[in-house]
Amino acid sequence: MREPFAARCSKLLRTARHYAARAVLVTKPENVFYLSGFTGEDSWLIVAPRKRILVTDSRFAEEARLSCPDIEAHIRKGGVARETAGILKRLRLPTAFEEGHLTVQAYRTLSGALKRRVRLVRTANLAESLRLVKDRHEIAAIRRAILVAEKAFKRALADARPSDDESRFAGVLDYYMRLAGAETSAFPTIAAVEPNSSLPHAKPGTQRLCDSHTLLVDWGARVARYNSDLTRVLWWGKVPAQLSRIWRVAKAAQKAALAAIRPGVSARRVDAVARKVIADAGFGEFFGHGLGHGAGLEVHEGPTLSLRSTVRLREGMVLTVEPGIYLPGTGGVRVEDMVLVTAKGAEILTHVSREPRVLGRLARKIRQ
């Protein structure tokens, strides 16, 4: 198999041995891509010693040949679960499956067709445990996704008009991400002016930019299947003193968290460092989400930076660090960057200025 997919499959099988399984049935789309490079949909992957089989249908026969030519493609004519069972019966290997990504109906069909001839082993997060640490191919893709998002952001700011509402600004930003090379936006773009910005996952609406002094933007691009995730707060004119204050607190919390990141440190500890800064400033009750999360093939993936996390940071992890403070009825702030855990600490991968200011023509238009 091609690098890096061969190495990933070998690691997966070694991990499966801890569960007395000699093969793995992969059903989560992101994991199928991670282990094979297959770019289609509705397909399962069987990873076994010296054999990888992609169970797909005729819609993706050509795509399978192009995206993963060194993997055997089984073009099914019936249901995916029943035909996969037929392959597993021929392999006759104890097989691990992803219990979090297989429906009850699919499991019943699969196990019923196997008729106990193959032992199915319930596992969780086998592939995800490998995906916690990014290899050089993944890091390069994430860097490209960040650059595309940042390029689009600068163009969207330069073209923004005071009469634009949140929805139009978000749409323009999405448009520029596609022009810059994104496959799509990584998630629905958030553009929220005060007081809507107090909603951590605000949906863009009809509030105009010129009716406010602040704009919170949370956006990301997907490039080569990998995602970026950034948040910036923009403002102009006389910003409400409370918003200015909580932004300074959030920035200080992020700075403290970034300084705490290094291999071996618990993710819980990094969250606690930032959370203490916010709590000491009197805003602890207004920071309700975790400090950050892993990002890669999924926008939100392991590890999480939260008080409930049991993970210790490792070199090669890519994380977001995004403390936020949200005051109902007033507004909210969040500063979010992506970082790579290195032997020396956190390498900040994002480049857009964290200072809360409007760039380009928008500030001049609003002042006029």
C-alpha cells in the first residue's frame, strides 16, 4: 500500500491485537479515508493481515480505482452488511468493529449473516487513537487549510460593507474560501454581532454590521479532507467597556494555556490554567465550554482540552485553544488559534492578528 496508509493499517492491526482481534472492520467515513485514501461515501473497509478490502457500490467503482488503486474493491450488489459478512466468513479471522459507528440494524444484519462463524469484537476509538497524533502528511494538509481560511478572511474583510448583515458576511467568507482552494467550509461559518455574539454557536442572521461595534467570526476551511478552525473578534468605534474587558481576559487565558502546552502535560491541566485566569477575573460562570479540541479530518476530534479529559499531550497533536467569555444580553468574545504540540511546546499555526480590529475598507466605511 501507499504511504502513509500502509503504516496506519499496520498500527491499527497491532492495536487490535490487544482485543484478541486479527482484523478490523472500519465503518466510520473519516476512518475509512484515513486508512485507505478512499474519497467516496457509503463504504466499509476491512483491514486484515496482508489484505485490505473496500466494500463499496458501483457509484464509487471508478473512484475506488483512482483514490486507492492498491486496495481490493468489492463492488456489492446487495446490502453492505450482508456482503461484508460474506467476506469475513471467507477470511475467518476474529474481527474488531467500531461499536460507535455501526447502527444496531447493521450490526444485527452482520452478526446474523455470520452465524457465529466469525467472532465480532466490540471496540471503540481504535482508529481515533491513532489519529490523535498527526503525521507529516496530515500536518501539511492542516497548514494548507489554515492558509486558505486566512486568505479568505482577509478578502472578506476588505470587501465587507457596513450595510452587510451577519448572513451576507458569512456567505462572502465561505465564497472566498472556495475561491482560495477549499473543498468547502469546515463547518457552518459563524458571524455574530453584539449581542448575538454571546451565543457560542450563533447562527448568522439579519443583524447589520453597522448596528454594532463588534463582530465575532468563527470559520474554517477544508482542504484535502483536513480542517482548520479559527475565531477572531473585530471591532470599531466606541466598543462597550465590558466587551473590551472580557476580551483582554480571554486573551490572557489563551496566553497562559499556550505557555502550558508541552508533551506529557495533561489536557485537563491546560484547560485548568486558562479557566483559572477567567475565574480569577470574575467571569468563570460565563466560560462554559472546554478550552479546545483536536482538529484534523473532523473539526472536533480528540483530544479534548477539558476538565474531563484523561489524555496527556503528545508531540504531533494539533489542537485548538479557544477560551471564550459570553455575557447574555451583552455579547461575547472568543480567541481561537490552532497549535501543534512540539518537543519545545506549542507552535502556533495560525497567523491572522489576534488584535480585535477591522482590516481593509470596512473600518473606514463605518467611520464615514
